[in-house]
Amino acid sequence: MLSITIGLERARVPVAVMKLDGELDAATYQDVINRAAELIEQGAGHILLDMGELTYMGSSGLFAIHSVAMMLRGEAPPDPEGGWGAIHEAEPRDSEKVDELKLLNPLPQCERVLDRTGMKRFFETYDDRRAALESF
Amino acid sequence: MTTNSLRIEADVGQLATIRSFVREQARRAGADPRAVPDIVQAVDESVTNVIVHGYRGGAGAVDVEVEAVGRSLVVRLRDQAPAFDPTGWPDPDTSVSLEQWPQGGMGVFLSRELADKVTYRRTPDGNELTIVKECIDSRGGGAC
């Protein structure tokens, strides 16, 4: 079960805060992608993923985070059945860090998944909400 | 030595039930609480692969059996999907850029990373994956 709450904050730039509450797995990851796609379609250019209440994240959650990052960079949402051919053809950027998506308060299990898979290096992670918002 | 089992339908909506089951069995077996998330995730990733890539949305069942053997928590997964041995699957290259990020094999990679031992065998009844985590302190309650 995963609950997603959306908040809009105005820092130096408008930031959409997606608060995830519950467990992010193969049953729920598409909800994260869909909600982010809606936000981006509505004009959101910066998303802060609040993971403070996310008690479990599987590899499907990594796929969701990656998808949101790529969508914020202007790529089409992924096709879970068809794979990521289009994404794989995208040009790498100079910087590894994703400026458009940042993470807030990941719990130890989620942080370990990000760390062990090497995905952590792509995302700035904050434990202070205000600092996270101001970082965009 | 106690064995407890659970059968679920091949539906990703059942994953939370499996995680709860493994957590509870690990707790009852006296597993180190710090190691429980590892075995829970290793099982979750493996069952996800069975449901998504094995049964591919079709009907089927997954049997989960948890057993405490000495210092080890042993989880056996059995299914009747087409044969698949995840232990031979190559690790994804995670040194690449975000744009080139591997979309396959991450669940298999994590299950191997988080468990102490993962073995596979094909039986007359289907696939059998055994996941072992040495996380039970036989002296009672300490770290593994």
C-alpha cells in the first residue's frame, strides 16, 4: 500500500513535493510514475521526493525514481512492457547529478537500496525540508 | 527446526503479504532485526521476478517456505513458471550514466547482494529458489 500526497512549494523556483507513505514495490511503482507525469504535464519542472514515511522500496522503486528523473529531463514516460529503448538513446549530460529531482529523508532501507545500486550518486539527498527546497 | 509456508497467487498485489509473512517468520526465529530487511527484500525481489517475468501476468502460484536452520534463515520459493535460473544472471553495470541506467536485472542483483547464499534448482514440479541469510544468533538475540 502506497499513499502519494502532492504539495506545491514556492522556493527560489516552484517545487512539487511528492510525499510517499507506505511501501514502493512492483504493485505501486507505476502510481509514482503516473502522478509525476501528471505534475510534469501541468508544468512542474522540479520535484522533491519526500521519502520520510516510505518504509520499503524494491528495485521497482528505483525504476520509478529513474523514470521521474528522465521525464523531468524531457524524455517520454517509460513503457514497462517495451523497455527503455528510447531512453537508452538519450544523450548523457555532463553532470551526473539530476538538478530537477531531489530526495528528502530516505529511511535506512531505502537509502541502502539507492546506495548498493549506485543510484544514490545521481541525486542530492537532504534531511532538512527547507534546505532541500532552497537547493533547487 | 520449524517450517512455515504461505501460498500466494502470482499477483504483484500479494507482495506486501509475502513481505509481512517473511518479517514475522524472521522475528519468530529470533533473527537479528538489522538483517531482517535484507532477507525480506531478497525474497520480495525474487518473487517479483517470478510473477512479472516468469508467469508474465498469467495465472499461477508461488509457494514461500521459511525455515530456521541453525544460524540460518532459509527461504524456499517454488513456482511453476518456465525455467529460470537467476543465479546465472550477470550483474548489471551500475557505473553507467543515468541515461544508460540498466533497466533489467536489478532485482536479481539486489537479491544476491542482500542474501548470503542464493541457489536454484529445476525440479519436476518447477523452479525452486533457496535464499539463505545467516542472521540467527543461537545464543539468543544478539547481532549476527
